[in-house]
Amino acid sequence: MRVAFIGDIIGRPGRRIIKENLAKIKEDYQIDFVIANAENASHGFGLTVKNCNELLKAGIDVITGGNHSFDKKQEMFTLLETPQVLRPDNYPKGVPGSGIRVFDVKEEKLAVINLMGQFSMPIVENPFNWALKLVEELHKEKIENIFIDFHAEATSEKRVIFMLLKGKVSAICGTHTHVGTDDLQIVEQTAYLTDIGLTGCRDNIIGMNEKVPIQRAITGLGGHFEVPNSCKAILQLMVTDIKEGKAVNSFKLKKYCDRDEIIKTDAIIE
């Protein structure tokens, strides 16, 4: 199976570039299943029912989240009742929803896990122990194909979960920082990327208008971050071929709104 992952969809520009390009990319690259982190897809903070349906209609199969999952709380409670929307599984007991689902893809089982790191994040259970438990349970159920979206601030936490789970899961991709990293690799047949980077505006600050972030940096005075309606956008995908639970190939695609070509970067196989 060929699985694609899109990270940190930011507001209308992110949704727009997905609607304009995802269907063709899926066809051209023969992608079987698409996972996307969309906790910032509605005005930069949270996800509405309307925007969720828009993304699913555009070709996304399951949506993951992170620290902004509950910014639009009531709508997220509704969305979490559906199998297409996840939130980090290691939120404390009592939080609605789940962060793990098993899907049928090309007559095989694919488990999608959404976890969140601890540094500079809301209160969550230890993601490393949590991940080990989930993976062990999946293996007992004979489910080998496992993809993890690890939503974390610290690069070190992302590397820890990779070193902890390499050889045990199919792929791990980091989200949250909105800045893509250049370390796509396959080690012990596990594909890994520290951060996929945002899908949305690329010509400002992490997908947001630069005015308020600059003001905060210079004066210490905050404000409400806004997603520009018009900008230069980018769509970024990590694509991984999985066979019998192992990553046999992986590459990253970048599509710029103002360029026809798609930039493809292959993983380094260690």
C-alpha cells in the first residue's frame, strides 16, 4: 500500500491548495490512503465540521490533530464521533475521542496512531510508554502496518520516539512546528521525518500574517494570529510504500501554488 501524509494544514490557503492539487497527485503517484493533520485548518485554530467535510471531499481519508484539536470544542466533539477524525490518543482519561483507528486499505489493515509530545504542550500521558503499549497491542492483533503522527514541539522527543519504535512500526512523521525538516530516512524498515512542514502560506511566519509575531518578538505584546486570505502557498506530503508492516520506499513531495512542477525528494535508506 502507498500511504501519504500531509501535515499542519493552515486555514483557507491550506485547504485551497489541497482542493486544487490533491486529486491529481493521488492519481499521478497512485496513492491509496491519505492522512492529514488538520488541527489548524479552520482560521488557523481548530477544525469545524464544514471544513472537515471539505477536506474529506478533497481526498483525505483520516484527519489527525494536536494541541489545537479542541480550539473549536463543540464542533470537535461532534467530529470525534466519526471514524475519520482523531485526536492525540495520550490525552488524559475522560477526553472524548480516540487517537487510534484501524482502516482497510487494499485488503490489508492499516493502523493510524496520533500522539502528542510533552514539552510545551497541554497535559498528556507519557507518549513514549503510551506508544509502546499501543504498538504491542496492535502486534498481538496481527496488525503490522502502523503509521504514527507524532505532534511535538521538541525535535529531541521526535527522535526519541523514532529510536524507540524503529523496526516496530511502518512510518513516523512529526508535526506541529510548521517548518519542514530535511531528514527523511528509512532505518530498520521504518520511514521517519522529524517534521513534514505546513500546508498553507509559506511567505510569512508559520502560515500566519507576520505582523503579530513580529510585534510579540519586539515588544512582548501579543495579539491574535491571523491567516492571510492571499499568499504564496505550499502543499507538502510524505509518501511511503508499506509492505508487510515495513517501509520499502518513501519520498517527500512539495507543490508550490505558483509553479507547475512538483519537487520530489527520496528518503535515505540506512
